[in-house]
Amino acid sequence: SDLGSAAGLVWLKTSKKRPRQRRVVMLGALLLLLITGLIGVARGAAASREVTFGNVIGEPFGAGNNLFLPVAGLSTTVPAEIPYLHGDSYLQIFVLPIPRALWPTKPKDDITIVTTRFDPEKSGLYFPAFGEGYANFGFIGVALCGVLLGGVAELLHRRFASSQDLKGSVVAAVQAGVFLQLFSRGDFAPMFTTYIGFLV
């Protein structure tokens, strides 16, 4: 999905016939939701693989979806079972790059511990970046995370819009794709460690 969004941004920037970018972005978002729903139906139980409008829309937005369920699990876990992290999950950005070969007893990252508490079977549930803000600082963290992410998104947009050559467009588009992944997964330190090569 990162490469797809980056390719779409480069196409928007370099296309000779300039489409209405707002319309293309909206249609692209709807298309991504449709593809997500189709994949969810295809991966579902054998009895529920019928491709109908209700089933496809139900995957991203219906009961038991993976979009809102992790946020609900987070809100029932923090601070009731696990105290607020007070920024610890962000500070792990300095610890996680150290290989386990050098530090065999390196602890798991904090967000994995929180997620495992409400998803012990590790079914792949992740909450977005504002969820990590909540896990660290409560609703103040959600607000701060929203302001910070909005600012970074605006800077990336301006950088992409002002790029003059193909190389600058590709670099800005890849950075926007990585930012989208960081935003949607909400486990900043491990994700940053994974994508640090792209960000540099």
C-alpha cells in the first residue's frame, strides 16, 4: 500500500494532463476501502465469502472490523489494567535498533505489551497513531498527536507540491507513503526503526 500511494502521488505530480487532485484523492480513498473490503471477504471464513455490497462494506466498517476494535480494546486496557506509558513507547526509538545479538534480554516494545493484553492470540490488531498518543498521555496525547501529525502531513504536502523534478517528487511521495504507514499502525518506535532507511 505504501508503494501504491507513492506511485499515485508521483502520477498526480508528473501527469501532463492535470486531473482535479482533490477528486482523484477522494476516489482513490474510496477505491482503497473497496479493495480492503474485497480482500477481507476473500480472507474470511468459507461460509462468509460471498461478495455482496453488504459484506464488502461490512469488512472495514461492520461489527468486529479491524478499524475500530483495537481502539475499543485500548480504551478498556489503559489505564484500567496498564498505566499510561508517559512517553516510554516513543523513547524506545533509541533502544529498538539495538540487535538482540548484542542485547539478548532486550524487552518487548510497550505498545506490543498493551496490544497483547487485549489481543492475547496476536490476531494482528493495531490501532492508529492517535491510539499510541492515548496509551502514553490519555486524551491530551490524542490532541497532541493530532496536531503533530497534521503538521507533518502539511509539511510533506508542501514539500511534494513544491518539488520541481521527478527525483524530488518520488522522494516526497515515498516519505508520504511511509508517513501513512506510521500513522495507520500506531507503534511508532518499531515502525520508525523499520522504515528509517526510507526516511533518510
